[in-house]
Amino acid sequence: MSFLRSQEDRRANGIILPKRNPIDTYQRYLAGYAASSMGLPGGDPKHGNAIPVFGSDAKLIEPSSPSVQSIKESLKEHLQIAIMIELSTIPVYLYALYSVKDPKEEAVLWLRSIAMEEMLHLALAGNVYLALSDGPADTPRLYHSPDFPCYPSQMINRKPDLELQLRKLDHEFIELGKKVECRVHEFEEEEAMNSTSDEYESLGQFYRGCIKLIENLPPGSFDPGKKNRQILIEDMVYMHHSNHLEPIVDVPSAIRALDIIIEQGEGAKAEDKESHLFKFNHMQPPQSGTWPIPVNPAEQKLRAGSDLARVSDLFDGCYCYLLLSIEELWKTDPGTTRRSALGHNIRTMMRDILAPLAWWLVETQVENEESPNAAPCFGFFDFEKDFMGTARAYDQLNDLAKSLSGR
């Protein structure tokens, strides 16, 4: 059957559908595409034989040099924080992007490039972490992090406190973006964040503190053998500035990676037109207007069991599946069918699934015409565990998609 068969179905589900319904267009992805695009890592991207393979029982290697190991552990703690900071900003920027009625507006193009560069920053910080790691089980965490972002919430360890919110592209959002990407001029390299502290006043200050830790490491601290599991240009060819994904093999390459994050965020200089800060300083609310979506949609109560609630859950599930796939990419050898499937998962989720689901949600009214429209929550989707302790990610998403398509 179709997604919603009649006006009676629409009223029964308490929603008013927009004129176009991308769920119908993308049912082949949500229900029928199976492992070829949404398949669990390990599946064959061509034939769809998905194999659940999340989880690892490998143990960490004992440190050989306590002093060097102490610096490395401190640096890895900071890098894991950096990864979660970058992750926490991506939904904030995408939510505002999805709120704009005309996707061709300059602000939308800027936000898309900023969000893609935040993904790049996440990958760069994760690669530096991986090059320092002590064993197969010591990998960056996204979905499995205890700091999984929710909204509203405080930006991790930011001083003064800065509350991150999901809100449409308006003046308040633009001011939030300026604060996230701000420069703190009095904190340059010589006065970077104290390497023993996690607190910072700007992201540039935070990353300069990480660079100071890297500079204290002796040659040989980074394992060149780990480059094969890093996220490199061939994994993210569709990503803005993916050419910056060079392998992290030593101190200079690690410093270059973090310098890229600083330069793209606050800019190498105050009027760097490619920096995120410059774009927010010159961004204006869209002329085409925005959809009437709520601030922090997780606080919006959708009727349990309704199709709208299930689409919202499906978005969260696909978003979390994307994060799981990125996590697994850092654990997977190159040249394997598994790694090919992981890359396929990431590309398909980002390009073909999340955006259409988000657009459908923001154009869909809830309950009555006075209520705000729905919106993507970017929430935590709790994948069940089977008796072997592996995540049933693919099965759960496929079952949820089938419930929407009626198959």
C-alpha cells in the first residue's frame, strides 16, 4: 500500500501532509534497498548479503613508556572531546538548513558547506586519535559515546557556557553560529588552552591546546601502520575539501590536520572568507522564509504509533546508523567488501536518505494548522542487541521502513 492511502488515513494519523511526499519516492531506499545501501557493515553493497558485525572483544595493549603514554592518553581524551564537539554542531547546522523553504539560497549553500566541513573535522580528529591508539578496540566513539548529543544541551566544556539548540535559520541561530565558531584573540599559540584542562573559550583555543600536546610527543609516537584504517579521501570523495584527509603518520601530519580545523572554523585571519566565522558574520535569514518548525523538536509530542512518529524514529535510526558506520570504518581494513559497504552506507545515508526524510518532516503539519510542523530530532536510536551482543541495526531499520511502506 502507499505511505498514507487516503485523506482518512491522514486525519487518523493526526497530520496534514505537504503537497509532495518524498517517502513514496524513497521507499526503495527505506524498505527495499536493503543491504545494498542501508545494509549492515559487512554486507555486499551489490548483492545485499548483510552480516551483523558490530562489536569487538579485543584488548588494549599495555603501554611501554609511562611518560609518553601519559601524554598520549591525555591527547586522546582531548581528541575524543573534539570529536563529540564537532558531532554536536552538525545537527545544529543541518536543522537550520532544512528549515529554509528555498534550498538555493546563499545561506543554505553556506550551511551545507559548513556542515560538510564539520564532518571533515570529525574525521580528521578521529584519524589523529586512531594513529595514537593502543589496539583494535581503542577507536573513536560516536554512537557509543556517553556524550551523545541531545538538544538543548551545553556545548561540551565550553566556558562561558553555550547552549546548543536546534532552531530554524533566524537571527538567533546566526548569533549561535557566531558564538560556536568565535575567535578569542588573546589566546594564540603561546597562550593556548592549558593541556591539563578540557575547558576552552573558543574551538581554536581548544585545538591549539591539542597541538601543544602533540608537540610534546617524541618521534615514533604515531603508528604509520594505522593509516590504512583512517578515513581518507577515497572513503569521502563526495565530502567538501576531502583532499585534506591525508594519512596521519607522524607529528607534522597530526599538527596539519588540527591546523585545518582551526583555519576552516575561525579562519587563519579575521576576514578569511572561506571560514565558518566569516560566513556566520555575513549570513542573513532567508528571503524565501522558513518552515514553521519547533525549537528543539524532541520536546514536541508526536502521537505514539502514528506514521509521523515512525518517520521521526526512522530519521533518528538512519542518523545513528550513519554514526555506527563511521565508527566501524575506523575498525575495518581497506580493500575489503566490508569497508566498501561501510562507505556505501555513509554516502547513501547522507545523500539519499536523511535529507529527503528531513524535508518531508519539516513540510508536514502536526495535529492541526496552528501547530508547528514536525522536524528531525537527531535523537539517539537504541538499537537492540541480539544474544551475541551485536547490534541489530539493519534489521530494525528495515522492519521500521517496511511498517511505513506497508510491505
